[in-house]
Amino acid sequence: MKIVLENKGIKTDTYYIPPFTLYEGEIIVLYLYNGTHFYDTEMYLKDIFCGKRKHENVIIHKKMTFVDHFKKSNLKDVFFTPRISRYLKKDSDFANPFLAKVFENKYFTKKTPMNKVPGTPRKLLALYAVLYKTKDIIFDVAGLDCQGTELTFKLVDEEAKNGGSAILLTAFDNLREHASKFISIEWNDGSLPLQEKIKIDFK
């Protein structure tokens, strides 16, 4: 298997990310615990893994892309929020099983404005838009319920099995047994932040 990313250990003043190697075909779950620290830690790490912030202990062999939340990207979007069909690529295959799963929801169509799409489908559309361009991604499941988290993980896992790779940055310890590798952040003082546990039963 080809190496996508090598982390030889990331140490800050407050925490440590143990070493790991990401290969094609794998999903690594990086467990950051739940708390006020999560967002800043996630943004810091995704910038390193995507190559936007250099780190001496991280070697990137293949470019990785972060699946960001939908944002209005230009002045036109401020006044005219793009519809789903414009947000996605013009040549997107709406018969694709991935998109077909998204459009099982009968409350919106390809003409629905993106800001009217519910949380889980909106996240899946953002995921599809990134996977359309690359199979090597960094993603999270922030704002998703248990069902949305399960569906998102399964869809990314399918892409990974087809030659992709992924790092999931998560606040919840619920995907340990389903990940290729499960890495937990370590606090320098040995303490652990308060966390919320959510269990997801995969079928």
C-alpha cells in the first residue's frame, strides 16, 4: 500500500498527537475528546495535514483536502444562495449511489438552496463535492446525529476501499472498532477533558 501521510508525533504546549502512518485504503480516527478545545485543535491539525501549516514531524505524500462546512463563497452567494445543482459540479452524476442516498430525503430537491438543506444532507453534499475532486480527505462529523455520523463514515469507508484515504477528527469515542487505526490525543499533564459519550451501532 502507498503511504499518504506520515506523522512522527505532534507536540504542543498542552497536548501530544502520537505517531501514525496513513496508507491508501485506510480511515484513521483521531479522537480529540469533546470540549471547548475541540475546534481550535481540529483547525490546527487539519492545517498541518492539508499542508497549509508546516510541521517538521509530518510528511505529506499525497495532497489531502478538508471537507469544510458549506459557506457562501462570493458576493453573489450572499444575496443569492446557490441551489444544490449549482453547488455541485455541472457534470455531477445524480444517479451516483452517493447522491441517490442524499436525495432519499423527500423534503428537498436539486433546486433547493443550500442554506435550506438540513444538517446531515448538507454535510453529505459538501463531502460529495470534495470527493468529486479527490479521494484523500480530512473530515469531521460535527453537527450530525448518530444516524448521520454512521452514514457519513460508511460512505467515506467505501471511498477509502476504492483507493482513497481519510482522517476523521472527532470529539466522540464511538468509532474505535470500525476504524483502520484509532489514535487518541494525549494531554501533557495526564488529565482528560470532560467528554460526552455517544454510542453508534453499525449494522
